[in-house]
Amino acid sequence: MAGLFISFEGVDGVGKTTQVERLRQYLESRDRTVLVTREPGGTPLGATLRRLLLGNVADDAADIAPRAEALIFAADRAQHVAETIRPALERDEVVITDRYLDSSLAYQAGGRELTAKEIRDLSLWATNNLLPVRTYLLDMDPAASHARLQHDEDRMESAGDDFQNRTRRAFLDLAEAEPERFRVIDAAQPIETVWTQIRVDIDDLLGYGEDSR
């Protein structure tokens, strides 16, 4: 398959949106066509599922059973890959997604106490085994990252300190298990420092060399 598939992961508030935009601008300056998307909500169907999954904690969505939640995320991901990601990759574009399969593993297996194998198998089936070439895990203490949030907490963000800490640990475990795909970056560093680490890595990945630095 042509194209390049990149994901950004981490607990809420670590600065994924900022770094996704930096990477988009940089790759476009290198004459690459870039598609930025997100999960959940990267398609019209996904937008509906996102409202269901991340509704205000006062909503009935707060009572979604863990297995039902996993199936809804998988449905969103299946549509996302079929409608958005694979077509862009086939057009030789760079696809950057804010969250992907690893968020399901961290939040649902790590945070919700479903088994990682169940979640991974479900997501791989939903996507026909599509994984990013590179995953940037922006890592930070959830207590510090949540202090950065500038909006009302959604259902995931309000799940409590224990849940958030288990989720962070699950992300780090995933990165340790797949070091060839993941790059773990300390998101407590200044934004420019985080970006520099991403840029250096993407230059190596794409073979841009020293001239771009």
C-alpha cells in the first residue's frame, strides 16, 4: 500500500492536537499531501458514534457497558479505515490520526479492565490489520495533562485518577512491546522541544536527511 500512516496517542491534554498540526504543516512544506483525522469521529457515522461515546457525564452514555463500548469504538474504526484512511493511503497521501487502535487498548483494556487481546483482535478485524508505520506517544502525568484542558470533561476525561493512571501505564506498556513502531516523547517538555523530536524522527523515517534540520 502506498502512502504513510502516522498516529498520535496519549492521555487527554498532552498536546496531540498541537503536534499533529505542526507535523501537517511540515510535511506539506515538503510537498506531501496530508490528511488529518481523528478517532472517534473521523467520518459522518463516526461523528454520531463520538457523541454517543464521549457524551457529557450526565448523559445516559455514562452507562455504556464495557463490551458495548468496545464494539462501538470498533465500528467507528472500521468505517474510518474504509471511508477515510485506506483511500487516502492508496492516493499516496500521508494520513495523521489523533488516536487509533492503541487508544482502544489503553482506555478499554487498561482503563476498563477488558483483556488487551480481546480489544486488539476486535480492532484488527475491524481494520483488516491496518496499523500505523509510526505512533508518537506523548507521555505525561495525567494530573498535569488534565490541568491543561480548556473544555468541560467528557465521559473518558472524567473517569477518575485511577482510571487515567492505568491508561497511561497501558500506553507505556504498548510502546515497550512495539519499540519499532512507537516513539515515546515526554510531553511535559516545551512544545518546541517535543516538536523537534518528532521532526528529527520523521526526517529519519522519510529519509529527508540532515538538509532539513
